[in-house]
Amino acid sequence: MITFIARVTVRPENAAAYEALLTEVRGLTLASEPRVAYYDFGKSADEPDVYVVVEVYHDAAAHAAHMAAPWVLDSIPKSRALVEGRFDIQQYVSPGAEPAVRRFKES
């Protein structure tokens, strides 16, 4: 399994749009990508402008397919416009699993 955890800061005026965007991406991902084991997001209880997105893929091919999905490609520039600063993205792999090639590049 390959897990990505992204931590982002979203200004309060962008929170509703960010949550709507991630809700849409989550729904399309879970409905259309059987090799995605988990995909969800949450808002920090301690830092109201901070969100995390947790993505778990069965393998690197599942991650590559996700990153090529039309709704993901469409969501990246929208998400960048709503997030303040950089995305802090960490990748974790199960023992024996190969890491995925990072397909999300910071601008």
C-alpha cells in the first residue's frame, strides 16, 4: 500500500469552496477507482485553517491512474487557487512496497 498525506492551509473565505471541491473528488474517486483503498479529507480541530487529505492506493499503478483521472487533473489548479502557500505532501509505503512517482508538482 502507498499512502499520501497532504497538509494544506486554506483561508477561511475559501473553506467552503475547498470542501466542496474535495467532496466532489472524493466521490468520483471512490466510485470510479477500485484500486484506491481510501480517500478522504479532514479539517484540523486545533488549527481551523488546516486540512489534511489522506489517500491510500493499492500500488503505484493505482496512484498513476488516479493522477491521470480527468476530475483530478481538473481539480489541481482549482485546489492550488484555494490553498495558501505550498502543499506539504508526505508519502508512506508499506514494507516491501515500492514508492509511487510523485505526479503532483509544486509551482
